[in-house]
Amino acid sequence: MTGQVEPHTSRQAPSLHGRSAALAQPLLDVRNLSLSFTTAQGALPVTRNVSFSIAPGERVGLVGESGCGKTVTGLSLLRLLPTQSARIAGDVLFDGTDLLKLSPRRMRAVRGRDIAMIFQEPMSALDPVFTVGDQISEAYRVHFPASKAEGRERAIAALREVGIPAPERRCDEYPHQLSGGMRQRVMIAMALICKPKLLIADEPTTALDVTVQAQITDLLRSLSERTGTALIFITHDLGVVAETCTRMITMYAGEVVEDAPVDDVLTRPRHPYTSGLLRSLPGLSKRRGVLSSIPGRVPSPQSMPAGCRFRSRCAHAVPGCEQEQRMIALTPDHAARCWRTPELELPGAVN
Ligand SMILES: Nc1ncnc2c1ncn2[C@@H]1O[C@H](COP(=O)(O)OP(=O)(O)OP(=O)(O)O)[C@@H](O)[C@H]1O
Ligand code: SF4
Ligand SMILES: [Mg+2]
């Protein structure tokens, strides 16, 4: 199966499932997660054998160009995709429990309390007719018994925690009275009010201007450090990953193609696609605004090539690359989906 990880040599035997085993207890252990949508033309596979694990408190950047499957992977973990059309296979072990096997009622108890998710556009997630204080308070009271007064106290504390000035006043305001950056802070306050073990942030800064983007990114990192909440940071911006995360997972065309500690992958990526993404960075010190310089486009799920899915864009493609590719582990925590990875010397962002 393509979701499994092969060691590079028997002496370098670690695998990513070895990584899961090496983690005292992974918080999240995703195994062979595959998603397809039912369409008029039949089943449309969108992700295939996505496997990775996250330790408690770890901050992981999930990167890849548009359409690679980052958002649907985040939504699959929380079972937030439409049940009529989305077919999810595999295991999503969270604290040892397979979320894909939970009843809808138990899954609702996990969402918001143990795992929270924030999105790109906070306005669409906030209800315009309730004050932000009521919405944050409700996010708490849905999971814990608390009076309205206690809910309000907690909402004010949460607004203070995310750096909103005059939280007692802001608590009584409506979403439209706040700036985009403030609204995203409210979403973060709402997501963290139950002290979840994992926060999935899907492009949380894309809709904001550059200065505010940096503030929100810093806030997410410092809150994660302070509270021990693990973070999956979905983004196009590898500079954000470099500054915020400890590990980076690269997705390409619905598959994980590289999984590595950030420091390793920045200096020595082991998959040509990750290398291409890193080379397109204008410079980590300047960072914002990633320009893709990789020629060609991500194949669509309707026209997925056999073998290595990156082949048509890869400068290192040779005969043999038309075979299906497995993840190959170079070290206990660095693996890439490319049979040539042991021999390739690929440039990173920091040389
Ligand atoms: N409801 C759906 N029905 C059919 N296909 C879908 C659906 N939602 C997503 N897809 C397809 O799944 C693939 C992955 O989409 P996804 O939104 O996860 O990409 P992404 O990596 O998050 O991209 P972006 O960076 O643009 O947000 C795309 O080809 C997309 O067209
Ligand atoms: S398998 Fe071949 S085409 Fe695919 S990334 Fe590796 S070298 Fe490139
Ligand atoms: Mg997305």
C-alpha cells in the first residue's frame, strides 16, 4: 500500500509508523486516510493513503499548492464533509480512539472540545445576530455546565487571552463591529475556550492584511506554546511554517509526499516537490507571499496520472518513476515519497 513507509536500508529501518511508535503516545495517528466523493460520473478519489502522526503539543505545517487536498484532509479528520457524498476510509486515532468509528453524537462531543478548527474567513463562521461574547460563551457551555454569568466571565478571559483590548466592552459587540483581524482573534478565542488538545487552522490569515497576518500567526504559536495545544497549520506560506511549526508535511495531488522536522526540510528537502516549493520562497527573512516557480499544474482528481503523481513536473524524472511510489524513510522522522530520494541532492531554502 502506498500509505506505508519503507525504510531506506535495513540499517536505517525507521518508518513513519515507527515514528508513531517512537512517540510515547501520539495525540493523533492518521493511517491510510483516503477520501473520495460520489459524483454523477462515479467515485472521485481525492486523497489517497494519507498517513501521519502528531505528538501532544506539536505544531505541524500542512503545505502544498491549491487543490492538493489540505482542506479536505482537515475536514476528514473532524468528519465535517457532507455524509451523502464523502467516502472516508482509513483510521484517525485520536488519543487512541478511532474518530471514524464514533457515533455522530460522540463525534459532536469531540468537535470543539478536544479538537477545534478555524478557517480562512471568520465572518462566515460567526453568527451576525449574536454578540461575540454570547458566541464564545456558547462554545463553552455546549460542552461544560456553566451559568450564563460564568460563560460571560470565561468569554471575557478568552478575549483577553487572544489580545483583544477592552474585552468587557468587545464582549457585547457584534461581529460586524470588529475588524477582520479582531474577528479572527474571536474565532481563536472560541476555538480555544474548551482548551482542546488539537487545533486545526486552515489558512487562518489569508483574508487578512500582511501586518495582521503576522500578529495572528504569532498569537497561534504563543498560545500553542503556552497551553500545550497541538496545531495543524494549513497554509501555502512556507515562511509561516518555518516560523511557527516544528514539523512540515507536504501534500501533492492528494498524497503526503514528505514528512520531516522543519529544520531538516528547510535545509535538505528530500522530495523534488518540496524542494521546488522551498526554492520559490523569496527569502525566509522577507517571507510573505509565496510564488510558485514549479512549471506545470497539480493534476486534477479526474485526470490523476499513474505512478509518481509529480512526474510530469519533476526535473529528476527518469524511467522507473512511472511506478507507484511509497514513502521512504531517510531517518526516524524524515520520509519522502520518491524512490530516488536516497541519491538526490535537492536544494532547500537555506543553503
Ligand atoms: N465537495 C467536493 N466535491 C468534489 N471534489 C471536491 C470537493 N471538495 C474538494 N474537492 C476536490 O478535492 C481536491 C482537494 O481540495 P482541497 O480544497 O482540499 O485543496 P487544498 O489543498 O485545500 O487547496 P487550497 O490551497 O486552494 O485551499 C480538489 O481537487 C477539489 O476540487
Ligand atoms: S519518483 Fe521520479 S518523478 Fe517522482 S519525485 Fe521522485 S524523481 Fe521525481
Ligand atoms: Mg484549502
